[in-house]
Amino acid sequence: MLIRHGKNLTYDRPNQALATIAMIALAGCASTSSPQAARVMPVAPPVYRVSMPIPAAVPMKATAPTQLVSTINALRAQFSGSVGIAVRSIDKGWTVASNGDAKLPQQSVSKLWVAMAVLDFRDSGRLTLDDAVTVTREDLTLFHQPIAMMVKGDGYKATVGELLQRALTTSDNTANDRLLRFIGGPDTVRAFIQRKGLGSISFGPGERLLQSKTAGLDWKPEFALGNAFTRARAQLPLTTRLVAYESYIANPPDGAAASAIAGALAMLKKGELLSAQSTSYLIATMESSRTGKQRLSGAVPAGWHFGHKTGTGQDLAGRTAGYNDVGILTAPDGQSYALAVMIGDTPRPVPERQALMQSVVASVVAYHRPNGGG
């Protein structure tokens, strides 16, 4: 609507003002153009679109079989000792864990992280499995080290691949620690664990220092020869050994949670940690392991595959600081499960420990549903 103020025109609505200006402009054009040009063409009304982002679908959390949860909890509750159990379905994503967040001694389970760090070096071109590595008397550690029999004179000439095979399939301590030093020591493995986001997994100082401190000793090079370590440990007062043992159990420098280990194994299987070539190599090597045949492996049925790594700690007064087995169990239909049974401290005899582990495998097999099943 027009409102006259002296010689000026104003409008009570801005839109009316714009419309009037447009009409004046058109009229001006019409006065200097042909009749056809003066014809005002209709203008289509603007179309307004309001776009709103559609939230991404949130994947439903996989639910573990209720009966399997009950069974795993019951198995742990009935066992005398400090135990952590974790089962992860690699294909469906669910996890069953009982005391799965407790950090318990890994012992030789930690050789897995050394192997992964070595293969990570391989993937980045920093080494090959054919690289030569010499093992000398100064490299010897203690306890299980079959390679020590081959170290003579100037040392034993090996390769990275051979040391990996020995460390994983026979749990050779010297082969493992030589690889560890070859890639830069414990900090290299710790950096790998952190970079890959493996969670609640610690890596200790190496076999020599770890075992010496657990026994209440300071490492000496002569401990690597014969049974010198065992003799020195036996000469310690029982109270000294008990204090060292309890300290290790309470806060193991190589401690890891069963749930974190199962998660890391699932990542390995899915190809999230190493190249496809290195992933296949590591899993195949784990499947050729010759240790712990009556632990988890003892209940693996025909047609299933199982690749694993064991770990066993020192005994004291009928107790064992770490009796473990972890691995990847694959069904005939291709579905896989990551398993971790960590017995951090127990007075129970070995057959009972093995029975616990075998019961975990048997439970997973019993509740397994083939592809296409429920």
C-alpha cells in the first residue's frame, strides 16, 4: 500500500516496494520497445527446498548366546584361582568375557606381540624373513631355549624367519629375545601395541629381567648357562621368593586382559594389524604350534582349525604364576572365534587347568551356529 509523504512515496511492506520497483522498470522498458517486448512474461514462483541430514543407521550390537555367557561365567566361578576368560565372535562381533578386564601375567603369550612387531617391520620394508641374524652365547636367556644347543664358537647363523618359527611354534625364549633386540627392544613392541590400539596389553622387559625379578634375583649372564638360574633361585629364602612372587602377581609388567587379547586376535584375523601376506603367515605359523597340546587344543574337534600361543610362568609352593593359552578357532564353515584363557595364579593341578581350557573350547563349539543358522 502506498503512503504519500510530501513528494515521496513509501510502502508499508518491503515486498510491495520491490514489486512496485519491478513494475516501474518493466514499464520503462516497454516505452522504448516493440509491443511484443513490452509484454510481461510470467515469472514462475521460486521453489524452496529444505534439506535435513538423515542420521546414519546405528548398527545393532551383536548379542552373545545367553547360554554361552552363563557357561563361561560358571566355568570361571568353579575354578580355584585368578582366571580371565574371553571369547569373541570374529564374524558376528559379540564378546563373552568373565573377569576379562583383569590384567594377568602373559608369560610366553607375549611372544605374539614380538612376532607382530617383526612382521610390521617386514610390511614397512625394514626387514625380510630372509635377513641373517646371528645368535651368540651372549644372547642366551633361560628356561626353554632349544636353540642354545646350536650356539657354538662364533654363534649360530639363523634368519628372521627361522627365529620367528622357533619362538612361536616351540616357544624358544632365546629366539624370541634375539628377535626383540633385532627390532629395537621392548619399546618397539610397546609402540606397536599402542599404535594399533590393542588396549589393555603390557609388554615386559624381556625374558631375562622378567624371570629374574619374579624369582627375587638380579639377572647375571651366567644364569643362562646350564641350570645356574635354578640353583641360584633355590638358594634364596622362601620369604624372599614369596615376596617377589606376590609382587609379580599383583602387578605383572607383562600383564594383559583376556578381553584385550581376544580383541587383538580378532583384529589380526580381520587383517587390521598386518598386511594380507603377513597375516596369513602368522596365523599359519600359530596353527603349526607344537606347544600346549592338552590346553585349548585338546578340545578342538576334527574339521576345525586352531592357531594359538601358550604361556607358562614359574612355580612356587604349588602355585603357578601364569598358565595360559590364546588363539583363533575356525569352524568348518569358516566362522572364527578369538579365545583367551588366562590363569594368572592357581594352586590347582595341571590336569584341572587343562580341563578348564578344554571346557571353554567345547562350549564355543556347542553353541556355534553354522552360516545360515540362528
